[in-house]
Amino acid sequence: MDCFSEAEGKRSHDPLYCNPGAPPATGFPVGFTDKLVVIVGAGPAGLATAALLGLAGVPYVLIERCNCIGSLWRHRTYDRLCLHLPKKFCELPLMPFPLDFSTYPMREQFLEYLESYATTFGIEPKFREAVVSAEFNGDSWWVRTKGVTSLASGGEQPKLAGNVNMYRCKWLVVATGENAEPVVPEIEGSARFKGQLMHSSDYRSGEGYADKRVLVVGCGNSGMEVSLDLSNHNARASMVVRDKVHVLPREMLGRSTFGMSMWLLKWFPVQTVDRILLMMSRVIIGDTSRLGIARPRIGPMELKAVSGKTPVLDVGTIAKIKSGNIEIFPAMRRFHDHDVEFIDGRIENFDVVILATGYRSNVPYWLKDKDFFSEKDGFPKKSKEWKGKNGLYAVGFSKRGLLGVSMDAMNISEDIVQQWRDMRMEDVREIMSNRRATCPV
């Protein structure tokens, strides 16, 4: 038996490379599963991390509360959704998009890509397991899950079964991402509104909304595209613009705006790049402030760098607003039985109100850690940080889209793999030392 084989034999009786330690304060069932790495979330972030760890031979388990991979894309997105950036900026590690996919892959194409990615790298998540707590006890992470009996919809939580599973691991990778739960704001009078009130996560297409008065609350990429889709299906669409926002054309001079921005930033400071983007945007789509969409004082790329707020990439909504097919309203004040009152005093009747108010992280609900993740918003406290203490990692929280997901996954996997290999070499050195000590003279 060589030294590496002997070391592996030793590790097989101590899979976490540490002492069992005490259970977490919340307690645990008699049975539990040992894994070196637990990854929470089987979206693009979890899949990318799993692929890289698996390729290096690091044992892991991938836990997903839904019944599929990429659940946000499969269950909580509208039919016309496509990637807002060209596919070359959205690839996961080690696998490009197929050449025959469109430049901006559609929802179904992206889901096909994720399924193919999981198959290629042999990723088999444990579906319908929701993490209810994860805490570090001084030696290991203890991750407690419950089976999911009913999937979440809108702003509701999934229904959980009574059965509990417990995992013990050395490294915990949080891959639930920035968009785990829909944000449903409290608006005065919403309970009395007799029309249809829904979150955009439950919207699929404009079919069935023809001639209905529909108000979309929110002017991010989702709000803009839902409004456009409704208008294309002959709904009488309106959109609430509550905050200042940068709207840029998706392409400039035949190139993607994002790609052009990345190229310009190689040569010019961000303020200069912003001036170029805003000048070209004004030429292509005009002055959006005249439409009721005011721009922030800080330029789009600088604002993205300091706050993570992404500019909206227009795919036709501005033209609909200019033509009068989509009407702009300011922030809402309250609901009435059949009407909506706005802060400028106007009261308008609507059949449907769709809340395109975004999503939030759900990490504070289950992770018992106050050092790395913020309890307020569920993001790492330091912007773009991917490594915490005691083997805790965050992938997909950098507010840099799928490009940021890939960068985080590569950094995390390299860090874990290096630690894993160092520990294996330490075992080999220990075995060699023991052999020399017991060798007869």
C-alpha cells in the first residue's frame, strides 16, 4: 500500500478531517451525513461550484429546496425572458453555450444549457430539501434540512414536512443567490383592492390581458419587460417609476452596450465611459426624463460599481412609452377598492396590479452567522467578498450577474481544493514519519 492509499484509508474513518465535536446548539437527530462540502442552492452558482469541486475529486452534496435545477428561471420568470447580456459573458466555468444559441439566449435555451451542464459534470442535487438552519460548532458546520411538500409561489414560503436531515461538513458554500425570495412591499389598502394583485414572479405572459388596465409597479429590467410584453398583447399597460434609473439601449453601434462598456473601461476612467454611454444613449433613445424616467446624478457604470444597481437595458419599452402605449406614473400612495392613488394626487382604475419589486436573499432566515453575512439584506458585509471564516463561502452575491457567479465559483473551488490537497499531503507526511519511527535499525 503506497502512502496516498494509506492516507485515504485513514481519512475514510474521519471524513471531515476533524474531531466529531459537539452538536450545534439547536440539537440534531441521531443520524447525520458526513460530507466535506455542502452547497446550498442548485441554481447557476451552485452548479458551477459543484462542477469545479467534482472535477477536482472533492466530495460534496448539493441541496436544493425545489424539484429542479435553476428553479428561479423555471418557475419564477416570464416566458419572453432572455439573458440581458451576450452569451459569452454568461457562460459557466468549463462549458460555453452552443454555437447555434442566439446571442441573447432565451429562457428555454438557458434552462437547456443548465440541464446539459449538470449532466456533463455528473451533478445530482438532492431536491426538495430546504435548509432550515446551518451553524458552526467550533469544529464543523451542521446543516439541518426538512423535506418540501409544497413549492413556494409569489411571496409565500414552501411548506415543509416533519422529517429532518442533518449534514456535517467542513466547508459550507451558500449559493442561494441574490434572488431567493420575492419582495412584496406593504402598500396601504392592498387588502381591500378588489382587482388582481400579484408579484411578477407569478407572471408568465400577456396572453389573457388584452384590453385590461394593468399597472406594473417597478421599472427595473423585469418591470420594463413585463410592461412591454403586456403592451404587445394589447393590454392597456402602465408602469410606476418610483426612483431614478439609468436606461440604456441594449446595443450601441451594432455591439452590446455591456461589451462596449467593458472595452472602454480598459482605456478610460469610469466617469469618461459614463459620459460616452449617456451621450450615445441620448442619441439612440432620447431624453428619458421627458418620459418621466429621471436619471441618477451618478453615471451608470460608476453607480453599478458603488451600489451594485444595474442599469436597465431597453429592448423596446421606451418606444412604447413614446408612442403612448405605456403610461408612466409616479410612486403609489395607496390602494382603493378598484383604484390606485398616486403621490401626485391622481386616482386611476386598474384591473390588475403586478409588483415588479424584485427579490431578496433568504440567508438571514437560516444561516446562524452574523460575521460574514449581513442580517439586514442577506449579502456579504463586504462588497464582492466570497470567503468568510470557518470554511464559509458565498457564491453569486457580488451583484455582477452570471459573470460574477463564474468568478466566485472559480475562486471558491480553488481555495477549497488547495486546502483539501494540503490536508492530504499532511497525512502523507505523518504516515511517512510514523513509518520511519517504527522502521527497525
